[in-house]
Amino acid sequence: DGSFGVLDQLALTLKQHSGIRLRLEGHVNSKCGLDCDGSSECTNNRCAALFRGRGGSVGFSLGRADAVAEALHERGIEAYRLECRGLGGSRVVEDTEGDLKHRNRRVEVHTVAWS
């Protein structure tokens, strides 16, 4: 899919500019299908296994950001240059019930340092 080309281009840019550090922010629909907000203990061990112990949409969105960081690491980008955050469904860009709800399932890339 098209995301691999974007990852390749991002990795190339980061290799060319070694002073750039990024924050990767994972997002989901506010109705991601997980029943908790991440503050409760997981009763089925799914959150602990998949989302660094965080449950619900926060953990799910963090997993998304982590996946992008891992893909960049596989392309030669050092882990210390990447900060991951899971923001859950706190910043939806489309109606969570509409035809464009898939746009809420994303990872945003933000520059936090450039030297």
C-alpha cells in the first residue's frame, strides 16, 4: 500500500538530516471497539500483550505510533530520534459515524528538533 512509500521517503529525509527528531502521534476513531480508556487493568491480557499495558483507544493508538517507529528503525533510523505517543480518539478529524471515519485512524508526524 502507499504507506510504505511514505515511510521510505521519511526515512530517506531523516538519513539526510541527522539532526531531525520526530514525535509520532497515533490516533484512532473514538469508537475503536475497545471497552476501556486505558486506566483500568486489562482483564483479558490483550492490552498488556499488544499495547505496552495500556488499554483502550490510548493503547491502540500508541501501538500504531510504535509500528511506524519500528518501520523507520528497520529502515535505519535510530530509536532515540523517535518519540511515540498514543492520543486515542481525542483528536478526530472526521465524524466517527460517517463514510470518512477511516481518516481518524492515522499516525501524525511532528518535528520536535531540527539542528
